[in-house]
Amino acid sequence: MAGPDLETVVQAGYGFDGPVLEIGAAAIGGKTHPAARVRIPLQMVSRHGLVAGATGTGKTKTLQLLTEQLSDAGVPVFLVDIKGDISGLGAPGQANDRINARLEQVGMKDWAPQAYPVEFLTLEKGGRGVRLRATVGSFGPILLSKVLQLNETQESVLSLVFKYADDQQLPLVDLSDLRATLNFLNGDGGKQAMAEYGGLSSATVGVILRKIVELEQQGAESFFGQPEFDVEDLLETRAGRGLVSILEVADMQDRPKLFSTFMMWLLAEVYHDLPEVGDLDKPKFVFFFDEAHLLFEEANKSFLDQIEMVVRLVRSKGVGVYFVTQSPEDVPPKVLAQLGNRVQHALRAFTPNDQKMIDDTARTFPTTKLYDVATELTSLGIGEGLVTVLGPNGVPTPTVHCVMRPPRSLMAQLDPAAFAAIVSASKLVTEYAADVDPQSAKEMLAGRMAEAQTQAAAAQVQAQAQAAAAKTQAQIEKQYAQQAAASQRAYEKAQADAARAEARDQARAQRSSRSGGYSGGSGGGFDLGQAAKIGAEVIRSPAANTLLRGIFGTLTGSPARRTRRRR
Ligand SMILES: Nc1ncnc2c1ncn2[C@@H]1O[C@H](COP(=O)(O)OP(=O)(O)OP(=O)(O)O)[C@@H](O)[C@H]1O
Ligand SMILES: [Mg+2]
């Protein structure tokens, strides 16, 4: 096929008015045509995209190239550094023969080394960069279920637990808050709440608890907590250039799900925070989702639905999302269908399955008379890709074999000193450094449980006191009755004695009147008033008082005070 055909097709298909990202020059039959410039309209960058290709084919450098031009256009960018090699964005590139040869090949005349404003983010406590933390509450049950690898039943239980915490105004800040809430619901105090919320089975709560412990054992506590990262901090421009935020996850190979879900959290937060804007001249923010296959692996339906929804809706907020993965098949069809801009680096056909994947991928590109797409996909060189993007009218551009431009920043890992200098100059690093342990579900539940215990103990003491008082009262009454009976008996005896004495006196008087003498008064007789006092004196006796004090004393530990208060 002749070169001019290609140039005509590309100039017609890619000759947009307005600002563009220049990505390279079209090639055909092993010949590159610098005049056939392949570009993406800046205003269409928020229509999302896919950068795919086998390992070592140029995906990361493509991200670097796109990022640089977005930053130049004042658009902030977020990306993940899996291998440490995108950190080079923070330092100027170095011209060398290979770069010069490529510049020549693609006809790029204005290449100059350039460093970009970068912030490094880290998920690790003590990691290098701005600490990226989320609260368990804002992470939400769906993302957390994905991290914990919960099945759907367990996920629905976790959702109820989140609802319970929400209803009870128990902030779930870190994993220990979630653990405390689960423990509370699983314990005696939480049984009733469990019943009210229906469907909370003790066994399932137990499984979730175990999975949380496993996650904590992997050191995941450091990702959850406060201060929570504010996504506004991703949206900066510095000296006119968009900030490039790079999440460093080189040391997270063993916990890939965690960082992929963290990226999803960030994206959801961005969606949440940004206002609706409609069509803009340029995106507000671009998000590169590297190693995207990790996100979709073993994803259940609710998780996939959430991703699909966020990706769909975030576009109207001016945010472009680019998935980066080895094969387009890693991305679920509903998400793939939303990715308007495509750079497909080389695919390798080793097995019949690979061949099928290549044929399927080829079919997703606009048909072209210029190339046999499937063959082209396997013959692309490093740093070359099959490209189709969305034109300003929303129509896909012709499929073209593109030789990518080289980035202007360093195409290698940033050296440790330069890295350290960026981290130590960062205000955000300081701002997010210290963990904050606020009054949250753990403390609040502990407080509530302690209060419930105190109340229960107080109620018990009161009940004991009432029982003892009743007993004392009964004893007093019994004793009073005994004393009253005794004094009654004494009184009656005294009366009988008095009557006898009187009878005796009378008899004596009669005898003496018969004999003429009178003794006058009651001489050896009995005083009646004295008899009535006897009963009362017994009750006031020291022996009775000792008895009363003894009983109250066992209740209060302070017989004197207690008896005094009762008076
Ligand atoms: N646009 C480009 N300009 C110049 N050289 C490039 C370009 N793209 C890729 N290369 C060369 O190819 C090498 C591999 O590219 P890159 O690291 O981007 O591959 P990758 O697909 O990200 O690999 P992996 O899957 O291992 O992460 C680079 O180190 C660089 O030498
Ligand atoms: Mg790479």
C-alpha cells in the first residue's frame, strides 16, 4: 500500500483543530511518515481510554508521553508506579542516540528535556511520599468486600454492619473500629441489634472478623485511618503545569488487590467531589489505572457494577480514565465499551488462545483497508501501537499503526537522591505524615459497653440495698414486736402486782382500821408510770443499736453514715 494513501487518511482523520496530544507518526509497511501525525483531541481525552500490550512493548512510556502533554496543558494526572520506572517524570530526559533516532523517525523537532511537577504517594506507613489513607467508612462495604475477598452473603452482612454503624453514628475510621463493631454485634450486647438488622449471622460475622485479622497481618492497617487523603490534593497545577501524582507501589506485589481497590476508591472519591461540568475544552483530571486486570480479577457483580458506574459518570465531571493492561480482554465488556481512545501495543501469539484473543482484539478496531489489523497487532515494534481515538464529533478515527514519540522526561527510574529531594520538599508529605486516632467506633463502643456495665452494677447494688433494707426492717419489726410483747407482759405483771399490793394495802388498812392504825402511801408498793417506760428503754438499749448498725454496715461499709442518713 502506498504511503500517500496513509498520509491522506491520517491527515483527514487526525487533523483536528484545537489543542491535541501529539502521540506519534503513522507507519505502514515498515516505513514511518512524519507528516502523518497521530493525535488525540484534548477535549476528547475525558472520553476514557485503554493502553494495552504485552510486557515490554511500551505501555509505560505511552503513559509517560500522555502524562507530560496533559501536564503541559495544565491538566493534573494520577498514575501508579508498579516498577518504579514512571518516577522518571520528575526529572528531565537525557538525549541519546536511540531517542535522537526516534525523534528523526517521527519528525519531532521540538523535543527538549523537561521535568514535571510530581508528588509521590505511598500506602505504607513510613513509605516514601504522601501517605494515602482512607477511612474504612469512606471505603465502603463494596470495596472492602473486594479487598477482604468476601462472598456475596458475607458482603451483604458487611453492608448491614456499615448500616448499623451509620445508624448508630459510630464512625468507622480504621480496621480496629470495624473489628470492634463486629465484635460488639457478635457479643451479648449486640445480639438484639443483630436481630433488628436481620440476616446478621454470628458465623458470618466470625468469618469477616477472621478475614480482617488476616488483612491486618499483611500490614493493611496503615491504609485505613485518618487523616484521610483529600483528592483535592490531586487536582493542583504548579506553575501552569498539571500536578503528576504517582502512587508508588513497587513494594506491594504481594497485595495487588489492595492497591487496585485503593485506586478505585480514589476514583470514586474524585467522582464524588467534582461537580458536573458537561463538555470542556480539556479534561479536569486524568486517571491512569495501571495493572487494571487486578481490579477486575475475581470481581463480583456489585463491584463490577460500581466500577462501570463510576467510569460512566465520571466523564461528565471532566475526568478521563485510562485502563492499562496486557490484554483488552482483561477489561469487562461494559467498561471496555466506554473506552474511546485506544493505544494497543504489540500482542504476542504463543498459544491458540492468544491467537483468538488477537483476532477478537482486531475486531474491536474500526475496519481499515490500510492494514490487516490482526497481523499488524503481532508485528508492532516496541514503542509502537495501533491507535484509534475519538474525534471531536465523537466518531472513532481510522485505525493506524503509530510510532510513538519519546517522552521528554527521564525514561528510567528516578535516582534515589532526586526522589528523596522531591519527597522532602513536599508540603503534602508533612501534612499527611502523622496518624490520627480519633474518637471513633472502637472507643465509642468501649465507652457504651463500660457505661452499660456501670449501669448494670449500679442496679445490682441498688437491688441488694433494697433487699437488705427490707430484711433490716423486718428484723426491727420483729424485735419491736418482741419488746412490745415483753413490755406488755411487764406492764400486765406490774398491774397485777399493783392490784395485789392494793388489795394487800386495803386488807391491811381494814385490819388496822379495825385495830385503829394507817401506814399512808404505797411504801413498799409499785410506781405505775415506770412500767410503761420499760419497753421503749429496751429498744434504745446499746444492744439493739449494735444490731442495726451491723446490718447496714454490711451494705455500705460505713455503718455510722448509713444509719445517720436513714434518720
Ligand atoms: N515512546 C517511546 N519512545 C522511545 N522508546 C520507547 C518508547 N516506548 C517504549 N520505548 C522503549 O521500550 C522500553 C520498554 O517500554 P515500557 O517500559 O514502556 O514497556 P511496558 O509495556 O510498560 O513494559 P512492562 O509490561 O514490562 O511494564 C523502554 O524502556 C524504551 O526503551
Ligand atoms: Mg510498564
